[in-house]
Amino acid sequence: LVERSVDGILLSEALCIHCNGSEPSFSASDASGNRCVRCEQTFINTSKSCDCSSPNLLTGGLCFSASDSLPPKGVATVRFGQLGITLTSAWFLKNLQSSASACWLYSNLTACQALGNMCVMNMNSLSSSSTDACGLFQYIYVNTARLGFVHSIAFWRHNLPWLYYGDQPGLASQVLEANHFPTIFSFKETDKDVKLQFIAASFDAAGNFLKWQNLEGGILQLCPDTHTKLNAAYAFGTTYQQSCKISVSKILLDFANPIFYDLFLEYNGDNGQQYLWAVPVLNLNLQYSEMFVNQGSNMNNWLLTRRFFLVDTLSGRENDLGKLPRVIRIASKITVSIRLVSHTQRGTIYPPLLSIAYTDVLVQNPETQSVVVSFSVNYEMNQSEAQIQTDITLGVLGGLAALWSLLKTAGWKRRTGSSIIDLQTVLKFLLFYAGDLANVFFVITVGTGIYWLVFFKAQQFVSVLLPLPSQEEDFVTYVACAFSLKALQFLQLLVSQLTIDIFFIDWERPKGKVLKAVEGEGVIKSAAAPVSIWRTYFIANEWNEIQTVRKINPVFQVLAVLFFLEVVGFSNLALMDSSSSLTRSSESYIAPWSRILRFGVSAALWLAIAFLQIIFFSVFYERFVEDKISQFVDLCCMSNISVFLLSHSCFGYYIHGRSVHGHADTNMEEMNMNLKREAENLCSQRGLLPNTDGQTFQISISRKMRLHYDRIHETLTRKRGPARLLDSSANTFEQSTRAYNTMNKFLSSFIDHVHKEMDYIVKDKLLLERILGMEFMEPIEKSIFYNDEGHSFSDVLYYGNETTLLIFDMLFFSIVDLASRSFVLAAILTYLQQEIFRFIRNTLGQKNLASKTLVDERFLI
């Protein structure tokens, strides 16, 4: 007010005289009389003056008549349940009673909004015996039913803010699931992400309406970030997660006054007009009759509300509103849940739900105190049907796996020559079942991963949504079970391959005789010319080399998978968003990973690359470059050495390597001549039977044959290792040599049908026998040689167990990745695992080879 002289009197003085005169509607604002302020209308209506004397009631700057029917006297306390503190709020002391009275008596819109805000600051908590802010709000709400409701919403009274959906049991499920949101959603629309159009009405603490505002730009996100990443929260189908740590001092600076929001989702009606759908709020801190009813999973117990805030630094001020608050309340976890309607094919969703968890912070040292806050948007659907189908599949396939394991156990019993069911039989069944059940889990998990990968990423109108991280636990458990059981099968396979019985039958016969001095007698006698051992050493080395040959290149497999995942960008398909692009901009928001999609992507790539490798290996490499298994059989024939293998007590394999030329110890000229004669069909065929080419057989030997083999084998293996390591007499080595010659003579004579009491027959396997992998005939009197064109002796090598090795490697890769969320680490550890087990298989397999065949280990290079 500019002081000017009016007839010698200051203008301010004149106004104060006027205020103190007969005009009752003005009152001087201070003792100096600088200005005049019009009295509040309630003073004039009540006392016809600027005074609110007894018996009238003065509260919150308002004057109420003693004769008015006022609401109950409010309790100006705020309960901070996490800290166990109840304090008297200076803001509530000043405004609670006046806001409730003005709302009750005059239906003042601003006062009603302010009262509702104070109830929200008290976490919307309700108690039948309390007259706090929410108790006063409920009192007015119940007693103003005559005013009706607005916007056809039964919970929204005239002049009152909409705070509650009601407290009837089961009401929350009706609100959230009774009606569908009237918009069809798709993942892509004209190459742009479909946006959820959230809009909020904002109010200040005093109840004044501020504005309508779109949520884009991080309105509800306390963590700072770029606009592009903040706005990605509302791209339909993109799972959004953001968290950070904020200091209390920054919170006090940025949120001096709380802002309250009513959230809506905008949509277009059939007539083209825009409508708003109210978004319910699930306040996890709300107490109903002293119980946290919103923290359980039972939707029927929930008490849904409407209004919320981000930070409250006002209600925690005890004595002076100008001082720091004693306690502040922060929305530390905000989650927007979008739920898909079951069996929809057109992208229909239920109304969204906003869940908020508040954290109470006792302010002590704002500079050092901090709080972790997060904002997330989740997309979910009812997974119960998918879980039921998975359980049914697991039950059916698990039952079939048990039957298959019983058949394999029966076949194993037949091959071991045992007829009693003992503890070893039970353990063997459990091992078989572990491997077959691992395959069941593998099929289910791979099928599940690829299903979600294809159907989620490829859909246009939304019909499926990814499981939430909490819903992925069963899937991760299945993967872990598959890996554990497959690892058990792999270790059992490794042990069985490292304990096989093997012997190289040398068919070479001496060429003439030589003179040899007899040690200790001083005489010279003629003896058969020695047969070279180098051919046996050569075959042993070749066998040693093919022990870990595989149909795929393990190093290439790992590098190729890693290349497609990390370089080409297939890993981006595992992000929980609607995009199926293999590239992502560095400026765009990167959605969190889905463990199911990570497994699905890596499994699909692993299997695809392995399948291509096997096709290339079988069709091109083995045909036009080299086939190590077939070459080994040919080499045996050219070396005049057969291989006798026993993988079980009474079952094994035989590779007939007897040369059709009679001798293999010959010079280069004769060797080339033999090859030429064989190419021109000028000699007999290589097969075990006359006029056949069959060189490989599965053999089922009689018990008598096995016992005779074991008697010789005991002598053969009594002293093992190279001669220079033996500390016994030379006679021991000679004894082992004689045992070796005895075994060689026995097996060669057995193949030549010399032992009529231990003879054998050659036949083809029945189709059902091949399918089941077992033999129906029991070799009681005669052993049985089954023609085997598929070179199944590779079953005792890595080569014949590629499926088991491939699944084990893939599951190992996936387990490491699921645990570390790093494809690179998974690739490195998978490669190391492969090399470690390959080293173990080579080293121990070499020792077993030297032990069983008496080949000096020094010659195995």
C-alpha cells in the first residue's frame, strides 16, 4: 500500500479508521494498520462481525456457530505404522476440524478435498472407533447419501472426493475383473508402439485443483532419466522396471508440498469421443481394523482406493509447519499391473491396477539418509491353465519314461546275464529313469521356452503375455531338474565307458621260422617267426583317438551360439517387450530379461546350430572328407586285427578285422597290390560270414563264454603297466604275455567256431528288438552275433552318445546363464566343462585301454 496524504491523514490510517468504524466486514490485518482484509464469510454469517467469540467455535480460520450440528471432534494424529510412531500433526491440528466442518455444513468442495487429502495422508486406514481424518470422511460420506452420486459412479458423492470403492468382501474382484477395459490392444500400430494414455487430476494439500496432466515425462517416477526411457513405461507390452536411491535432503527440497493424484486411463468410445476410466489403487500400507488387508494375495480381502501421493513431508511436522518434519512418507514402490483377459484373441485387458507401498523415514540427518524407490509396469495373464497343461504333460511323459526305464532295465538284466532283482537292479533302474526323466523335463522346458518366444513376439493382437518373474520359478525348477538328472546320466555314461572290456584279436600268423638261442641252456632252436606288435599298437592308438570324437564341433558350437546371441543380437528377443527387432538403440529403454525367453532363445539357437552341424557332418563331411568310425573298421581289416568289446557282462560288440589277404605284415608293394585286388573284386569279401560284407556285430554271449573269458582276463590284468615299472621278476611279465597270447588264441578260435560248447550263431535283429534296444533271445547254449550295419559299437564312445552330450552341454549353458544373466560367461564355462570332461574321458579311457589290452601306455600317443 503506497502511503499518500489525504487531507493530512495517511491513506492507511483512513482505511484502518474505516475498518474500526461502523463497517463490520473489514478488519485491520496488523497493529501498524498497513492494510485491511475482508473478514472470512463464516465470521460474518455467525457473529455479524470479525470476532468469533464464545460460544461460537473458531477453528482453522473459520467460525462456526455453537448451534450448528458439527461432525465429531477429530483426532489430529498420524500413524506411521512401519516406525511404530503416532504423532500429532501441526497440519491436521490447523485444518482437520475446519475442513470436516466446512465440508459437512457447507459442502465446500475445497474443504472436502482437503479432508480427503488428510485421509490419504493417513493411508486411507479405517477403524470403527477412530475419529481421525478417515473416520471424519467416512462420517460425512455415510451421512450425505441424500446428495446422490456423480458420473454414474456409486462410490463418488457430490462435493466429496472419491477415495474408496467400498469395504464389502469380494468387491475388489468385481472392480478388477467384472468389466473389460473397452479398448483392443495390439503390439504394433503403424510401426509405432501402442501407448497407454494415463491421465491424472492433481490437487494440492489444501484441496485446490491444480491441473490435468499426462503421466509422460516421469510424473510418477521419482528416479531421474531421459524422457525417452521414462515414457517407455507406458508402451503397451513393455515390462518396465526402474529403481534408484534418493537422498532424504533431495526429497525435502523437491517435495516441500505434497501433490495428490486421481489416476485415469483415457480411451475412445464408439462415438469417437474420449472417455476416462478410473484406475483403482492398492495401498499396501492401508489398515482396516488394525490389519494390513492389502498385503495378502487374496483379492477378496483387498480394500481398493483412488487417491494417492508420491511424497508427504507435511503431515509429519509436529509443532511448526515451518520446521523440518519429524517423519516423511515416500512411495518407495509403485507398480502398474496390466492383466490380460483369459482366452482373448483381440488384446482385451482388465482395468489396470496401481499398487503402492510407502516407506516411513524418521528424519535424523537428511544429508546422509537415503531411500530406495522403484517404479514398474507389469503385464500378466492367468497362468493356471498353462500350469495345469504342463503338469499333465509332465505326468504323462513321466509315466511313459518310467515304463521305458523298466524296459531298459529288463534289457540290461538280460545283457548282464542276471535274473534276480537285487539292489543293483533298483539302482540301475533309478539311473535309467534319471536319464529318461531328464529328457522329459528337457522337452517340456524347451517346448515352453520356444512357445513363449514364438507366440509372444510374433503376435499382433495380444492373446498371450509372458509369465511374471515370480511365475517363472516352476520353469526354472524344471530346468534345474533337467540339468541335474542329465548330469547324473552323463556321469553314469562316463563311468560305463571307462570300464568296458576290450581286446584286440591279432589274426596275423608267423611267416616261417627263425633260429633262437634258449636262455640258460646255451643251445639254439628253431622257433616261429615273431608277429609284429606294431599293428596292435597302431589300432590301439586309433581307438584311443576316436574315444572322444563327436558329430559336432563343440568349440564351433559354443562360438556360433555366442555369435548369434551377442553379435547378431538374438539375445534382444529375450527382452520383455513387444519388439521382435534384433537391435536396440542405446538411447532407448532396455526392458528386463525374461528367463523363459532367454532359455527359449539360447535353446532354439543351440539345437538349430547343432542340427545343422549334424546334417553337414553326416551328409557332406563323412561322405566326402572322412568318416572316422568307418575308417577305423577298414583300418582293422587292413591291419588284420579284430576288436572284441564287452560293455556288459554278456553283451558287447565285435568288429571283424580279419584280412581277406591272409597277412598284413607286408611291404608297400604287396599292400598296394592287395588293395588293388580287393577293388577289382579278385578276392573274397571282408564279412565274418562267407560272401558277406558284414564286419560289425552286436554280440550276446553265453554265460559259459563269459566265465572262460574272465578266467583268462584275471591273469591278463593281474600285473599291469609297462615292463620298466614292474618290480617283480621277469616271470611275471612272461606270465602276462602268455595270458595275452592265450586270450588272443581263445578269442580267435571262438570266432572260428573251434569251441563247440561255446559256439555262436549269426542272425539279424527283429525290428522290435532294434526299436526297444534289447534282445528277446537269451544266449543259453550258444552266443548270438547280431548283424549291425549301423556301427553301434560307437555307443561306447562319445560318438554314439551325441544326443546325451548335446543336451547336457545345452542345459549346462542355460543353467549358468540363468544364474548369471550372462551369455558370455555361460559360453566360457561350457567350453571349460567340455574340455575338462574330454580330458578325463581321454586320460582314464587310455588307462583302461592299456589295462584291458596289455598295450603299453607309453605307446598310446
